[in-house]
Amino acid sequence: MATQFRKTRSEERILTAAADLFYANGLRGVGVDQVIAAAGISKSTLYAHFRTKEELVAEYLRRTDDSWMAQLQAAAERTPGGPREQLVGLFDALTDAFDRHGFFGCPFVSAAVEAELDSEARAVTVQHTQRRKAWLTELSERAGAGAPEALARGIGLLVDGALTSGRLLQDRSVVTEAKSAARLLIAGHL
């Protein structure tokens, strides 16, 4: 039991260090030696948990997917009103992210740019996009959209665009502009 606890703690330290480094510096900008140093572990400990950097990157992205989806859903759920308002309210997760640590962009957009087309990282990124689209489609259906998949795609593009522009411009007003565009898009679909 003690070995499992140590293994779990080590894995958590590795993933926390990797997440901070990958988010701030990109996937290609971080080497395993940097992760090892930041996590305060040995090289053998890293490789006991992740045989390759690609495995580490994929697990980082899977955890980021879970975390980011939870943040989007929480922002939508705390928005007063129904699904229509929630489609706009979900953008508050972007403002919250900016307020926590600035805009380093979207880890999934970064991974899509940096990862090879046949990599596990890209596959996880595509899964994230599909998962987000499924949730947005469901929310769009509940809002009464005539073409819920089209509305979901549009909202997804606004989220990605706000995160990308936020990274480029380092200006939180892009979220306000994306929310305004979302209101117009939603009105056009209902």
C-alpha cells in the first residue's frame, strides 16, 4: 500500500510540474529534464510512470481536458437563467483562467500546432474538441436552436478564438468581445 501511495504522489508531482511547464512554454519548449527538475524526482521515477515524453504529454492533455471541461460547465451552470444564457456564461471560465494566471492560450490549440498529425497528443486534442462540441450541442438543443450542431461549432470557434487572441494580445477584453459575438450567434440560431 505504501508503494502505491508513493507512486501516486510521484505521478501527481510529475503531472503538476509538466502541466505548469507545458502550459507556459509549449510542448516542444519543455524537455523531460526540466520536468524532472521541477517535480524534484529522479529520471527513473519519471520513466517508471511515463515511458516516453509523448505518454506524459497525452496524460497532461487528458487531465487538462477534464479540468477545462469542468471549468466551462461550472461557469455555464452558475449563470442565472436557462441554456441560452449558459451558452454565454461559459465564457466566464475564460475570464477566470485569465485572472488566475494570464493568457497562455489554449493547451489544445498549442498541442494541435506542435504535435505530429499521427501523435497521441493530437488524438487527445481531437477527443477534447469532440467532447466539448457534444456538450455544446446538447446545451444548444436545450436552448431550442434550430441547428444545434452549427451553433455548437460557432461557440467552439469563439472560445478557441478568444483563447488564441488572448494569448496573442494579452488582453482580457477579447473574452468580452467573444461573449458579445456569442449572444449575436445564439440569437441568430433561436
